Amino acid sequence: MGIMQTSPFAQQAPTEASAVYTDMDMRVRCVLDEDGMVWIFHDRPFSKTLSWIEYDLQTSRVDFILEDGDIRNFGIPVDPRFGRYLQNMQSISVVLKKDGRIVDGETYPLILHTA
């Protein structure tokens, strides 16, 4: 019987958070890569043009701000340990994937809320 080993990286930080936006049946994943960069993946286009991303350190949520300035009624609740990485980022890549393939991707400003 072999011994299972876990990467020290996996123990130090969360690697993924996900949510489903029921109005559009959109699945959204927030992923931390091995370099400490956070990425957002989604499987359907947003209903309007995405303008920027907000992260609230207090509630540990990532919210999507669309061109009309509206915050959509969903955000990704993420493990608070993601905050450590998001605090050091000024922008975040948002990638549309369909059937496991990248269809489109953009980098958006990331706004942090601390209080």
C-alpha cells in the first residue's frame, strides 16, 4: 500500500471556490494557481459587459460589476484565505470556458473593500 502525499501548497491555501448564478444557469469558479494568482472561470457569457471585479475582505465575496454599474445578485463566497492573495492583485483574469476549452478571456480591474 502506497503513502499518499499532499503538496505543502494545498495545505497553505485554498485552491478553488465556486458558485452557480441561477438566473443565467452560469457556473463560476475562483481558482488559485501555484504562483499565487487568482483566476475566475465561467461557463456562460455575462448578460452585459463586465466592467470590473470587487472583493470584500470583510464578507470574503467576489462580486461582478457590469457596464451599467449594477452588482449582480450573486458573488462568489470564497475562503477568507483567498483574501491574502487578492489583496496583492490590482487586476484579475476572467476566462470563459465551454466544454473544457477557453473561448475568451479578459483582465479586469480588481477593487478591494476593507470596511
